[in-house]
Amino acid sequence: MSKNIRTYSTNEKLVEERRSQIIRCAVKLFNKKGFDGTSMRDIAHACKMTSANIYNYIEGKDDIIRLIMEGGHVRSYQFIREANEGLERLGVIEALKNAISLFFRHIDGARAGVTFLYRGIASFRDDIRAQVLKVEADETAVFENILHKGCASGEFEVNGARLLADNIISLGQMWAVKHGMLGGRYTIDEYTRVQTNSILRQIQLNGKPDYYLK
Amino acid sequence: MSKNIRTYSTNEKLVEERRSQIIRCAVKLFNKKGFDGTSMRDIAHACKMTSANIYNYIEGKDDIIRLIMEGGHVRSYQFIREANEGLERLGVIEALKNAISLFFRHIDGARAGVTFLYRGIASFRDDIRAQVLKVEADETAVFENILHKGCASGEFEVNGARLLADNIISLGQMWAVKHGMLGGRYTIDEYTRVQTNSILRQIQLNGKPDYYLK
Amino acid sequence: MSKNIRTYSTNEKLVEERRSQIIRCAVKLFNKKGFDGTSMRDIAHACKMTSANIYNYIEGKDDIIRLIMEGGHVRSYQFIREANEGLERLGVIEALKNAISLFFRHIDGARAGVTFLYRGIASFRDDIRAQVLKVEADETAVFENILHKGCASGEFEVNGARLLADNIISLGQMWAVKHGMLGGRYTIDEYTRVQTNSILRQIQLNGKPDYYLK
Amino acid sequence: MSKNIRTYSTNEKLVEERRSQIIRCAVKLFNKKGFDGTSMRDIAHACKMTSANIYNYIEGKDDIIRLIMEGGHVRSYQFIREANEGLERLGVIEALKNAISLFFRHIDGARAGVTFLYRGIASFRDDIRAQVLKVEADETAVFENILHKGCASGEFEVNGARLLADNIISLGQMWAVKHGMLGGRYTIDEYTRVQTNSILRQIQLNGKPDYYLK
DNA sequence: CATGAATGAGGTTTCATTCAT
DNA sequence: TATGAATGAAACCTCATTCAT
């Protein structure tokens, strides 16, 4: 439970439960109608509470953004941890494939939140925006790191590791943001496989162009 | 001038001028605070009119979205025309490079509008959303078409032409949406060159992996 | 309580109470300054609510017209029922006198509402206007019916029953609309008696011109 | 031309012409949408002027009410003059019939204006309302006067001459206000004849109940 | 004389939030 | 803990009116 948001309840369990209820409903509505286009009444209605009651669990509408963000960050850092762990365990090629898979699955599990953060970021308050960007940078660093390591070992040949890392992140976000279109054509696993192939092609494994493709 | 939006002015020149003024200011504000988070007063203040006067040139706030969209579409279809023209004139590889370059420059010339449309699309009214998606689909088709042609002639080897086309579009949008970050690291020309290389690598020109890279 | 108008309150009693409060104040203001000349703030001020709170009980300003109308219609149909009942019980002459008396008292009990509806009718939305006219037609039919019956039985001699019925209705409305002038000269009972005499004189009871006058 | 309303024009002819144009259009709109529901733009549009230009001929929107009223008064006093003249020339019965006929035709010739004044009167400024009521009182006095004279000479037997006079006025106004309904059933001449008969029946010409009916 | 552009004031309505219960 | 009533502030938009041309 975020300790930084005022509560009138002392029952942590309940606070947790209500907040997740609020966030779940709010995110959906925000994605449909925008943050300012969604009223507290809308949210209250969607999560079967009264709007007055919502204020027992958050201080104000803006807190919902923070909660969504924090939820996303927990997942993000879990992804980062697991990906880095993989890098220790596996060779760079496998580590990259592993990281991509983890990342895309992480995104897929939080599509609504990712979409909201991605779309809304420009209009968030400065401190919130900074935090979101920080996490995105940390995620990007995971990939950049793997790419650098691959280059150092001669296994990859990349020019512009940072940008390729950015691209990978964007492909993930694209899955969330454009899911309306993509979701009809691919499952997350197919999407992961095809995009992984494309990425691997870009790291220019001369002479062994296809062995890594399943 | 969009003939479909009510005006109380009869001076076409002025209407054009005021509308572009309105749009220019509005887009910036929308990107900063979101559509619903931006008030007509904000816009009026930004473009040094009274909010009452704005209503001499548009019917309502929603029209601003339409105007932004229409402006974007004119540019989009110009890109489509030029890219298709290139495809007739040039070989597929050059045609692809040409299309990418045109597309990225098109995006760069309308970054604010693209960002707004891209971010806000989910919350637009159905008819507007449909139009925006239609144009995006037409843009995507340009790339898909080139890729198919290259595959047919044996010059490309792509699996998943449609998705690669989607990716290219997304890379363009990324330049607009993440310009805050990317703009500091690359000029549009550098960005174009690096991404073009990455894309070309993905079309798997076996045996001639680098001749096309400048 | 009108079930067709949106409320954010769940307390029916309160809704009833607030709505009647709103209507009572609104009608007075409408008659003084016209519908469009009266602002929601005016109304709110008059009934000691905030204008925002009014919207907990009605959907919009137009609903006030509907509520006024519906209140009037309940009374109108009560008059119609009672008058028709009288026609079954009494001879035509007594039935006519009874109906006039009932009608005038009905009008007197809702003077403000009648005045508003009568004056404003031309500018109401089509559906509302149609309803008001329908009720007025039903009221007129009551008198026309009595007059026809009297003619059939030979007790009355009227040429133009329908117009005489219209006239009776108008005399009633006149009591409401011109009450500023008439109210100083007559009580409703006096007004009723004098007008009843005039009406009875018009039905031409040959040979017995005065026996029915008290 | 009303000398009391500011003009920027010195061409009396033009002022007269423009004002009558304005009034003619405004009255129609007022009756359809109410005074406050009609915008200057509406009026300007209806009389093919610009709203700015209207202000060359009147000081403000309220002046239109005054102009309508003044136009009506000219006609009213013409009616009063002619009716009184008739009373000198004719016997009371003929004078009454003459006055009714004149009055109804007067109303018919200015239906829109009468309707507007009748409906709007309650919301006019005090001085305007006073003037309208004054004229109505003068009109009423014409009939009251005839009725008194007829009673004095023994030709009439009326109890409540003033109220009967009021009724006659109301019947005339009814022709204007309810013309939508009545106009379909009667011409003004038929309406006049039937109502005249009804009125004459009320003055109780014992023994000669019908000789005056055509 | 007539016009089009412009605006301050004010209209209706919504909303985030509070508070007594 | 949860609720329903209430509200100040602000949103979009319209209008009567002015003024330079």
C-alpha cells in the first residue's frame, strides 16, 4: 500500500482492496474518455462505490494517477530484476530473447495501465512525469546493457544500441496502445516471436543469419 | 478552409488565418494538459483572442480536433502520393528508403499534431477516431505495398510485411511522441538514417548486407 | 413524482419537496421575467438553493416547464373527471353551472401555472406545446359535451357550442392572466357567479330567462 | 416616427422604413421564441440587415418592444375614435355592434403585435406595462360606456357592465392569441358575427331576443 | 449608410470535493 | 465504513452591443 496517500481507514487490507478496485475501473475509463473527461461519478459508478467513499481511500483525483503509476512500477522493476537475472544466467542472445519475452509479457499483463501512462504522460504533473520517465529509462537500460555486452563479446554488431533499445520499448508499448488493431491479428506469443525475429535481424549476426529463428 | 465548420466571418483569408492560429496554440496546450484539461479560455489566452471571438471561427471545441485532423490528413495524403510516385520511379529498395524518409519528414513537420492525434485518439468521438485510423491504415498500406513488391521480385525477404509496416509507422510516431527525449540525441536526418538502416537489415538482403548503408 | 426526470437523489420525499419548491419559485419568476429572462441563478436564489444543487433534482431548465405542465395536468384531469361525474348526476343546467364553478376554481388554484403555460405556450418545444394543447382541448370538450346534451334535450338553444366552450375556457384563463386587474374587483366566487350568469344568458332559455340566476 | 428613440440617421423616411421592417420581423420571432429567446442576430437575419445596422435605428433591444407598443397604440386610438364616433351617430345597439366589429377587425389587422403585447406584458418594464394597460383600459372604457348608455336608456339590461366590457376585450385578444386554432374554423367575419350574437344575448333584450340577429 | 470583427458579461451545466449522519 | 446532499469554482458557449472602416 502506498504510504504516501492519505487514508481515513486504518484497515490496510481494505485500503488495498478498495484502491485496486478504484484503479482497475479508473484506468479503463481514462483510456476510453481521458483523465479529465472521466468524472469521479463515472469512476464511483463503475466500481460500485459512492464518490464520497472514494475519498476515504485517496486524497484526490490526481492520486489515482499516482496509484496507477506505482502499480506499474512494481511490475516494471520485477521485469528489470528478472531480465538482469537472466543476463547473468544466459548467453547474450538468449538473454536478449528472454528480456524481450519478459518485457512483452509484462506489458501485456498491464496493457490498460501502460496505455494510460503512455498517453497521459505529457499532461502529468512534473514529479509524476519524471518518475514515469525514470522507470522507462531503467527499462531501456536493461536492453541497452544487453546489447552493449553482446557487442563487447563480438556476438552482436549494432550501431546505435540506445536507439535499438528505445525501439524495443516502443514495440512493447505499441502492443498495449494499438492492441485494438494488433490484438486481432496476433496473440501476445506470436507478436513476441515475430518482433523478436525482427530485432535479432537487426543485431547483424553475420554468417549465422537464421539459426536463432525458431 | 474547411467548408464544413460554421463561421460568422465572411473573410476567407481571415478565417484561414485565425483558425490556423487557434490550432497552433491549441495543439500545444492539448499536448501539455490534454484536451479536456485545456479550457477555451486557455486557448483564447494563448492566441490573444477573447474566447467569445474564437466562436466566430469555429462552432465548438470539438471542431478544433477536426481541424487538427484535417490538417494532418492533407499532409498524410501528400506523403502517400509522393511515396507511391517514388515506387513507380525507383527500385523497391530506393523506393522504401524514399518512403521512410518522406514519412519521417512528414511526421517531423507536424509533430505536435501527430502527438495529439496519436495520444487522444482513444477518447475521440467515433467518427473522428474512424477517420484517423483510416488515414493511418492508408499510410501503413504504402509500406506494406512496397514490402510485398520487394518480396515478389525476390529483392526482399520478409516474414510479416504488415507488421513491419506497422513498426515503421510506429517508429515515425515515436519520433513525434518521444521527441522530448529523442530530439536531444538525434536530428531528424540522423534518426531517419539510423532507423532506415535497422529497417533494411530486417528485410534480409542476404549476401549484400551492407551495400545499401551509406 | 415524475419518474421521467433524472434525479441524483434517492429520497423520493425530498425530490418531491425540492421539485415543488423549485417549481413554486420558478413559476413566479417566469411570470415576472419570462422563461428565458429568468436565470437558473435567479431561481436558485429564490428557493434558497445553489444552482448546482438544483441539478440534483432536475436534468435541465426545460424540465421545469415539464414539471409545471404535469402539475397542471393532474389538476386538469381531476376537473374533467369531476365535471363529467356531475353531468351524470345532475341535469344539464346544473351540470353546466357545476362545471363552470369547478373549472374556475381549478384555474384559481393554479393561477401562476396557468398564466405561465398560457403565455409561454407558443415558444415551448413542439412536444410540450402539443401536450398543453391536448389538455386544453380535453377541457373544452367537457363544456362542448354538456352544451350538446342540453341542445339535444331541448333545454339549451345554442348556435356554436364549440365556440361557446372556447369562450368559457378563455374566461377562466382570463381570471388567471388578468388577475392583477380582476382580482381587485372580484373574489373568485363573485367572478364565477357573474360569468356564470352571462354564460347562461347565452344559452337562450326562452321564456325562463332568469329563474336560474341566484 | 417615435421621437423618443435615438437614431443615427437623419433621414426620417428611412428610419420609418427600417423600423417597421425591424418590428415586422421581430414580432414574428418573439411570438415564436419569446423575447429573450430571440437574438438580435435572429432579427437581423430575418430582416436582412446586419445587427450592427439595427443599432442605427434603435438604441437597444428593449426599444423594439416600445416600437411595437406604439404601433399598436396608434391603431388602438384609431379604433377608439371611430367607435366613439359611431356611438354619436348610431343607436346603442348598432353602436355596440359597430364597436365590436371595429375592435375585432382592429385586432385582426395586428394579430402578431397583439399577441406579443398580451403575452409579454407581465415581463415588460414598469413604464411600458403601464402604457399597455392604459390603452387596454381605454379600449375597455369604450364598451363600458356604450353598455352604460344602453342601460340608462333602458335598451340594455346588464349587470356588470365593466366585466362584460372586459370579456369583449378578451374575446378579441383570444382571436389573436388562439388564432392557430380559431383561424381554421372561422373567418374573422364569422367569428365577429357569432361572438356578437353571444354578446347581444347577454344584454338581455327581453321580449326581442332575436330581432338583432342576422 | 452599412458592415464585420470584436468583446464583457452572463447564461446553463458539470465537477471535485466536503460534511453531517 | 459508507452515504446522500450540498457547494464553489469553473467549463463551454451566446448575446447585446460597440467601433473602425
